[in-house]
Amino acid sequence: MKFTVNWLKKYIDFDLSGNELADRLTMAGLEVDSIQSLCQKLDGVVVARVIDVSPHPDADKLVLCNVDTGKGISRIVCGAPNVTAGMVTALATPGTIMPGGFKIKPAKIRGAASEGMLCSARELGIGEDKSGIMNLPDEFVIGSPLVDALELEDTVVEVDLTPNRPDCASVIGIGREVGSFTGGRISHPVDWELPELDGKGVPFKVEIKDSKGCPRYSARLVRGVRIAPSPWWLQKYLLAVGLRPISNVVDITNFVMLEYGQPLHAFDFSLLADSRIEVRKAVPGEKTTTLDGVERALDPEMLLICDGKGPVAVAGVMGGGNSEVSKTTTDVLIESACFDPVSIRRTSRQLNLATDSSYRFERGVDPQGTLRALERAVHLIVELAGGEAVPGGVDVKDGLQELVRLTLRVSRCSKLLGLDLTAERIAKLLASIEIESVIRDDETLEVTIPGFRVDLEREVDLIEEIARLIGYNDLPTSLPNVPLSFADNEPIRDLRKRVAAVMTAQGFNEAINYSFVSEKHFAMMGLAPDHLARKTIRLMNPLAEDQSVMRTMMLPGIIENVRRNINYQSPDIRLFEIGKVFIPAGDGQPDEDTRLVAVMSGRRHPEAPVFHYGQTGADFFDVKACVENLLTELRLSGVKMVAEKNPPEYVDGASYLAIEAAGKNIGGCGRMSASCLKAFGIKEAEVFFVDLSLSGVSGLTPDAKSFKPLDRFPSVQWDIAMLIPEDAPSGEIIRTIMGSNEPFVVKAEIFDVYRGDTIETGFKSVAVAVTYRDPSATLEDEKVQKIHQKMIEIIGSRFGGKLREA
């Protein structure tokens, strides 16, 4: 919302500079976006008259103008389409520094000398009109400074309004706020008693077929007007806020809209078929051409203003070209109406057509204020365009609602604000912004909410308004008087922090996804229709179609993250997420399980030098090592990774291990199946994952921390190469050796797995390095040989294997 300080002073008296006013408005809750002097950098710009115009000899789009500057005749080269002989306009003389920063100098333009520049309002920074040079009133003194002639010693203030304050989308609305901190009162331009418009004796009819969409429609007719340019005082205000003056009647409707916040529209009465106005919704297939010359297809939910033949305006958005006020117009019908904000907002969006009118209607205008704005417009039209107002008019208000009344408790207000308030002080504060109240007793006020304050609906809204009027800086500051207590220690919270730290240390980045997924994600994961994970909790009002149910598994969300990263050409991915899944539990609250999911894809170590092994792709053993590192850091040796005979549908069964604790499955790790990745739009990359229930881990007791002295005696390492069945997990050999209870076995590692022609069908060769040490003496070969042979026998017995021959 833009206004000028001098314009505002026409309605309320105050003694504040532009900067002071901006500060006070900001503290009152209206954020000031900018303050700008209307006459900045206009020294050297004078009023001039174009004497004659002739074609430029070397340029079709330029003309040569002889211009009277008041001190002589100057030759100016001009390209404006509206320049004509005899017009009064603005001339920037040589030496003038324009608002854009460039300096006007005598120059030759296409070979013709030019001694200045004829200017548009946009070029001078006093308006948005750039369609041509300024057309000033004939009565201006030629040669006088433009700043003096236009009375431009003014300041433009722009306020960035929030959607809940449409009452301030007007100069009078801003003035009302100024009065709240200066003690002034608004002086309304319309200070006479408003007439009753019962529709009797007027030569037109108004019918509203949708009273919900149009609660009130007021109209009056003015005959015998003369369409002409507006006087400068009116043009000046419009230009200052960025509106282009068009004609006296149209300018008056715009001026009153800015003044009162009530959009108006003027129809050429002679173009209204059957002298009739009908407010209705569009019919299927209906079209209309708006004032901007665009033919628009209309939706059946759009509200229209129609005459006896069809649409003449899109209600609350823009008028129609078939009823536009033109130079030949003599009779005008002025509309002042109130429309449903939701309807106008929807229409504006669908038509992709935002106007000053729709801006106000979609936020809500005062249905009680249509008559006052209408009377103001009619009065100005008679004054500035001549003619005569036809007595009476029409005011249809079938959908008009009664004003809201709220009860405000003094004690409640005092408690929330920390002040000792009285009913009298509250009533005085509300009266400063034209909100009427009646003091019922020392404790209670009955407040009548004016129509222009659509944001005040509850008692707490009024209390917030009281706080704003007092001033937030003037509210006392006090520490809360509440008992302090420490939150209960939640093991799962500490576990989440530790897991996040371990995953980050392993090079993973944390992802945070919504707790909602789409049901289609379960089909993409390959889950059967009766799978437990597909029994979900559906949201009644989902944020989006793909977030319609509470998630029962976290993998779909993080796989979507992988797809997006690959699409954005970031294929080297290490992501983890810690969050909750929600399992239905009858009619009660769902069971919540805190889980860790992590994914790896792309190169093992993308930051490694070229030709380094880290440039190779990540594989199953990388994600397995990730789980092992996590369990080691958490000291959970009781959690095991074991082969799974029935792996989930979305994994590659040959590269999957279940994670178990105390015989209970709490997760798994492995490689996503190609079919699942394809369903997510991932065609070439391999994706490895971890899915672990932290709720299942949090109840486990970590291993006790143990320490031992440094070894005094050397260790020896002997190798075993065993042939074991192909389907036997190689890692089980390590667990078997380390679980043999042999005190001299300190470490066992697999260093080779071989399959080839020399290996018996159905078997594989697994080579293990076993380290032995006696903490009290040096081991002799004979003793090691006995222990080593025992390990061979244990492995052979456990797996049905045998020692591989060379």
C-alpha cells in the first residue's frame, strides 16, 4: 500500500516527518517497506510547451520539436508517441541529473541537435507511466520548476501489509492507525448523512442471484458528465502511488479506492442492455473480453456482473470492454459492492489476473462502507466531470451480515499482558481505532467489531489489539514464575545422538523426510497387497497426494532422496535418517518405532585420487562394515548379522543379511533389487542400505568396558584354507573360531575366498588367518600345531568342510 504524507494529512492532523511516521507505523505493527521523496533529483526539470513538431530527417520513429522553455526556444529530439504541438510537458534541461543517475547534455541524435529531454513520469521517478511524455495542465506557468508546479514536495511511503490487515489498504485506514498513536481523529471526506437507496424512481434495476458471492451491491447514476483529463491534484496522487491517470471518471474511482479501500467501477450506462445489472455466476462455455482486451473463458464458479445480454465485468477483478467509459460517455453508473473473498481469490488465480480491486476484495472489504465510498465518488464526479446525480439509487444487501459483538474480560486482558488495566482505558484504546465498545461493568466490555476489521474474531484478537495499541515496547518484562524440573532421561534420545555421530563419522549426511508417504510407494517396493507394512494410517487432510498415509517403513523416503540426487547429477551418495514409523494399533494411538535407515550408492570414496581403489563402486561389504562399525561403537556384541532364508521383496537375496538381537529380527542390510530401483526411476545405479530398529537396540545392555595390559610375548599367525559348502556364510567361520573358547586364539580374519575349476562343485575355498598368543609365555610350534588342528576340526565339523589340498 502506497500513500504520500501530504495526502494522509488531508484526513488526520499530525506533525511527523516521513521517517518518524515510518518508525511509528512499524512499531504499531505495519511494516514500512520504503520511504522516498517525490521530488528527488528533479532540479533542472521545468514546465515547457511544445511549439511545433516535424519529422526527423533520418529516423522514422523520432520527431523534432521546438519547445518554449520560458527563457527561449530549444530544439529537442523526441521519440514519444504522444508528443503533439501545443502540449505542456516536462523538460529536463542540460545539466539535469536524472533519477537514474545519468546527466542530460546537449547531443546529436541521428544527426539532429537536441538540447534536453522531454520526460515521462517514469523517467522522472514520480509515477509508473512510461507510455509517453507527461501531459501537464495548460494553466501551468511555462519555465517554472516542475517541483513547484506539481507541488512535489512530498514523501511516498510504502507499507507491506499482511493479509489480515485489509483495513490498511487505504489512506484513511492508515490514518486510523496514525490516530492511535497521535491522538488525532479521522476527518472523513463524506461527513453527511448517507441516503437510503431503495431503488425507487431510478432508471435501472439491480438483481443479485448469488447473495453469498455478493452480500451487498450499491449503485448510483450520474448523467451529463464530460469525460476529460483529471485536474492535476488528482493525477498527482495517482502518479505518486504508481497508477496511470486515464480520465476524470476513471481516475475518481481509483482515487476513492485508494482513499477508502473500497474498489469501485464505472459503467457507460448507455452500453448496459435493458438498463439492468445482474450479479450471477458464469454459465458453462461463457466468455467475456475484459478491459485489457483479452477474451477470457469463464468457469461456472466465477461471479459476473451482467446486463440484459451478458457479462459486462468479472466481479471484483476487472470490467468488460463492452461497457467501458470512453470519451463519448455522458452517463455513468457507479458500482460500489462487496464480494466474497474466497470467490474473488479463486477467480483471480484461475484467470491469472491480479488487479488493485482483486487485491482488496480477496482480503476482505468493509460491507458497511460501500455507501460512503459511493457517495464520495458521485460527489467528486459531479464536481470534476459536471453532470447531475440522479436522485436515489440501489442498495441490495440481502447477504449482509450483522456486525460481530464480542465480550472482552478486563481480567483476562490484564493477565495476558501483565498489566493492571481498567475497562475505561481499554475502551479508550479501542476508540482510537474506531472500534466501539460498551462498558457493562468493571470486569466486562461488549465490543462491536466494525466491518473494516475482518481479522478480529475472538476475545484474544482484541487482547492482541490492545497490546499493539499500548506498544509492545511498553509491556512489562517479567520472568515466568513456574516450577523448574528436568526432563526424564530418555535412552532413545541419547541413542539417536550417538548413532547420528557414528554415521556422520563414517561419511554419511543426515536426511530429514516427511513422516508421510504415498500408498504407491509400497507397490514400488514390491510389497504384496496383504503385507503388514501396507496396513497404514490414512490422513484426513493430506498435504499432498504423495503424502497421504503415515509411513510404516522409512526406506521409500530415502530412496526418493537417492533418485533426486542422481537426477541432479550427484551420484555419490551416503545418506542416513533417524525417524519414526507408525504401526496401527486398533482404535488407539499407533505404535511408534524409532529406526535408522542409511543408503550408499556410487563410488566408495569419491574424494580419493584418481586410480585409487576408493574410486571403485561401493558394494555390499561397505554397508556391512558400516553396521559392524556402528555396533562396535555402541558396544553391542550381542547383535548379530545372519543370513536370511526369506529376505524382503525389495532386496537382492544374495546380498542381504538380517540383523538380530536375542533371536529377534530388528533390521537388515543389503542391496536393493534392480526391479525396486527401476520402480523408483533409478535405472543404472546400485543402492545398498541399512534398516535398523533403534527401539529394538535401546533396551540392550552395552558390553562392559574392559582393559588389558600390553602384550609382553609375540603372537604367531597360521593360515587355514578350508573347502566349505557354497551356501555356508563365510563370516560364520570367524564366529565359530572366536567362539571356540580356546584361550590362545586372539584374532581370525578371512583374507581370500576362491571359486574355480580346481574347486569341487558346490564348494568354495575360504582362507582364514588365525592369530595365536600366550599372554604368559612364548608359544612353541608344537603347541600351536595342536591348537590349529583343533580349529580345523571344529570348522570341518560345523560346516561339513575339509582342508583344501594345495
